[in-house]
Amino acid sequence: MPLRLAIDPDALTAPYEQVRAQIAEQARSGELPAGHRLPTVRGLAGELGLAVNTVAKAYRALEEDGVIETRGRHGTFVAAAGDAAAREAAAAAQEYARRARRLGLDRSAALAAAEEALDAAYGRGD
């Protein structure tokens, strides 16, 4: 099952973010199953015509998000991302709720602030 990525050089989104987002989506959808070995940073950079540092930055972000894991000399693999992503999102939400309460926001104001942030990140949803 090969990794399928398409980089749009004319897009407003930076190439590293395009790589990160596409790998994350393929891992979330199951198109790239947990345990799937990813190409090396150099290999993927060469395939995509990108700088090595661009792909390395995408891999670092994916690893921080729990989507991929590096196993030393054995390579980089898709992690059980659904569980890791859900746990991290829940922890972030709990921290946000505690902080909003400490700031004195009521529930509706805290929810409105979170919705504004989500709209900014994902685009306005209905």
C-alpha cells in the first residue's frame, strides 16, 4: 500500500503542512494502517521534489501529534493514531476547560471561544 501524496506548489498552504495533513488524513482514514512503514525522509523528499528539511519538519509534527512513530534504525511507521489523537484532544480540551473556568468565563463564553478557534482552524462549519 503506497503512500499517495500530491504537493501543490501554488497552494497557500506550505509544502510541509500539505505533507503532514495528507499523511495524517490517510492514517486517520485507515488508508495507511497502523504499523505501515513510511519512506525515509530523504526518500520521500526525493519523490516529491522537496527539500529534506521540509519533509523532516512534517514528520516531526506528525510524531508530536502521535500519528507516526520513529523506531530508530528500523524506520518510521504509522502509529495507532486514532487512539493517540483522541487522548491528546481530550487532554487539551480538559486543560482548556480548566483554564477558561479560572479566567472566569461562563460555559457559553468558553464554548463560543472554542467554536471560534475551531472555525478558524477548520473553516466555518454549519
